[in-house]
Amino acid sequence: MHISPAVTEGRPRPAPAPVPPPTGPSDARAAFNDSAGAGLGFIPLGLAFGALVTHSGLDWWWAGLSATLAFGGSFEFLLIGMVTAAASLAAVALSAFMVNVRHVFYALSFPLHRVPGRLGKAYATFAMCDEAYALTTGKQARSWSGRRMVWLQFFLHLYWAGSAVAGALLGSLIPDSVTGLDFALTAMFTVLALDAVRDLRGDMPTPALALLSALAARLLFPGQMLPAAFALFTAALLARHFTTGRKPTHA
């Protein structure tokens, strides 16, 4: 005689217990693993930034304050020079806008709607950086919870602020004759650019256009090289799109 699998010894089999959703600690652990690669890259840059702060004549706590409240990466290196030069608040604000205006475009595809709560959304917006954007908008992040993304940003923020403070405290051990600390971030972006060129094997005109745009901006607009280079590069990509009739593979 056939016995229903739902009945055992005359009693109905209890339904399986529902699987609980992931909790905060598991999201934190996963985010810590996700942030490890980029975070380890932050450490030498943060150490260089902290050492630059003390070598510029500022107190060590300037490094922690800037890294915590500004969290601007390349802008923070620029900010130290502006502070030591007693630049006006308007000049600082304009420079911050020009350097970080790319974050406006990040907002178009960053999955902020998945971040829970107003406080979480506010922090996710504040702590946005290039590395966090790259990690949270990739294919592997489509199944991530909003909490996991916020934890990821927090750990990246912590890597940067902690290494900056450590660099400032250890900066006194670096001789004054050592130069080039302010070039650390430029060196990192140079390496990233070389890696990007390797990935563009089938679309070499794109890095060529970027290089020509930078050179033209340097010659024609030396005082406004960055925005001029962006504008020229964008115009070049649009011109190539309309003349070739196809969308560039990489922008």
C-alpha cells in the first residue's frame, strides 16, 4: 500500500523550518572579504598621505580628520597643499567639485535603492569612492544586500582613515630628504591606466584619444587641464561615435 510521504506513523510530517535571512554579521564578514583587495591597496597610499601631512607642517590629527570627513582620495592630497597655502574656502570648494564631479555620474548606476534606511543611504552617498563603485556595480554584486554594500564602504573608509593616521604618526621617522610622497596617488592611477590599456587590446583608439585630449588640454588650457581634458575626450568619443556609426566599446 502506498503511504503518502507527508504522513509518518499516522501523523503529518512537520513542515521544514524557514531558512532565516542573512543577518548583519554575515553581511559584515562577506563585505570584509570583498573589501580586502582594494583595502590593501589603500594602505600604502594612506601611509603616504599621512606622512605627507606631517611633512607639510600640519599636526598628525589633520590626516585622520581629512580622511574621515573628506574621504576624497586624490582631492585630499590636493587639500593638504591648499591648507598649507591658506587657500580661500571658495577655492577649496571649487577644487573639490572639479576633482570629484565624476561622482555625479556614479549616481546614475549605483544601486542606492537597495540600501536600507535614510541613514544608510546618506552614508552610502558620502562614502562613495572609485573602488566602492567598481565593486558594487559589477556582475558579482547583483545579489548583494544593501547592508553588505554599506559594510563594504565602511571597511574601505576604515582602511583609508586608519592607514592615514598610521602614516601621520610614523611620518616623523621618515627623513625630510625623502621626496615624492605626493606622487603616490598619481603612481597608483598610472598603474591602473596601464592595466586598462591591456584590457583595451581591441579598442586602442580609445586610450589614444584620451592621451591626445590630455596633451591638448595641457597645451591649450594649462590652468584648467582636468576639466578641459574631460571635455575634449568626451567630444572626441561623440565625434567617433557619429562618424563611425557605432558606439565605442569602452568610454
